[in-house]
Amino acid sequence: MGEGPSVKAWVEKQANRKIGSQVTKEVYDGDLDWPLGKPPDLKDGKLMKMECLGKLILATFEKESRSSPFAARTTTTTTTLLLCRGSGGGRDNGVLMKLNFPGNLSITIFKAGESNRGAFVTTISVADAQTLRSSRRHLDVTGDDAIFNADAVLNVLGKADQEQYLATVLLDQTIFPGVGNVMKIECLFHFSLHPEALLKDVDSEKRREIVLWLRDFAMRWYKLKVATTDEERADILLGAQLYWINARGMGHENDAPEGYQNRRRHPTGFHMTV
């Protein structure tokens, strides 16, 4: 899985189709090193909620059971999976949720390949899930407008080790949940900052500009992922500088080889500086 905007779009697509679905099948990779004991028994449970916190995904399941076949009362068990589909690599890294037919959910959890660095899946307690939400919800660059708080990001940034490289800080998910290499590189380019610039050398005004720029970039990227018409995409890209692209790669439009400046722009258009 990629950066926060892609994760949010993926989660919303999954949630819209699969909330309330019953788990009819589980497959756990035999080589998977489950971090906290054996994998949970989710079969016959229901997927109740999916949410993202930056690059992380929380999936909550509920399962009813009886102590015996003749027991009158049922007990509801809540299980929350914490998922990270990797910091890079292909699609098959960590977890797959697939609807076999309407209302029935098949879950496959498997070991990440070498190309999918950082992928993991584990169970997390209700209390720990809430702590994670509380610590990151106001910092998430793809969070809802009513929740994201630039001042909260700046406050955490002020408490961080000021001797760190800014490039390192931008990838710290406890400060900038959802930011990855694309946004980091584009941010440094946009503000003409060297990758080895120290956090202590970035003044408060520039820090606020960086936070707001990352927020704008992330939300444009997310909106492009979920846009369904060319008109929507055009509105989202208004004012953005796009890349040129060819078979050898991509770069900034003003650095394009001769003849590329006037060629049709890449249709996805989420790589940008604003």
C-alpha cells in the first residue's frame, strides 16, 4: 500500500462494500509470524468498521458465540486488526479482503514478500486502538476537515528532536501520519529545501507553510483517487503544476525534454507541486 491518500481511498472503497459482511473463510499463511500469539478466529464474525490513520488501517470485527449449544445467551467478542500493507512494493502485501458473493467475506492474511517492506498485521486491544486514534487523528494529513488540526501538527513538531533531518521528520508517522516518499520529495522540492536540512533551521512560518502544503497535496491526491468524472478531476487539479511523463519516467513539466511541454498530460495527474 502506498501513502495516506491511497490508503484512505482503498479503505473507503472496502468499507462501502464490506461493512456488515460475514466472514465465511479465513486463510493464514503458514509462514506468517503473528506478532501476538496465534491469529484470531474471525470465521462467522462480521466486519463492523474500517478506518485509516495515515498509512495504518483499523478493521473491527464482532463475533457472537455461546458457551454451549444449549446456552440461552450469546457473548459478543470484538477483535480489531491493525494493518499496514507495506511501505513499498506490490499489491499482495499483508491482507486481502474479498467478497465471494454479496454479504460474505473471505479474509486472506499472508506474509509480505521482500519487495513489500514494512507490511504487518496484528491484533490490537480496544484501549490501544483508542490511544492510537487519539494520538494521530488530528495529525493525519488526509483526515476530515473537522478533525485535522495544523496547530496540533506544529505542536508535535516543536517537541521533536530538532537535530533531525527534515527529510526524516517528514516520514515520521507519529508527526505526519500518511506522508510517504512522494510527498516528502515533492515538499522538499517545492520549498527548495535540501534533504539534509535540519529541523531546527526551519523557522515557525516555514513550518506552518509546510504543514498546510502537505495537507493540500494529500487531499488533492485523495480526491483524484475517488473522482469519477473528468470535470471533478479538472477542478481538483486547478492551479497544480503537473508532471511530464514518458516511457523512461517522469519529471517536472518545466524540465521536460523539448517537445514534451505541449503533449497531453498524464491522465491520473496526482503527482504535482502546487
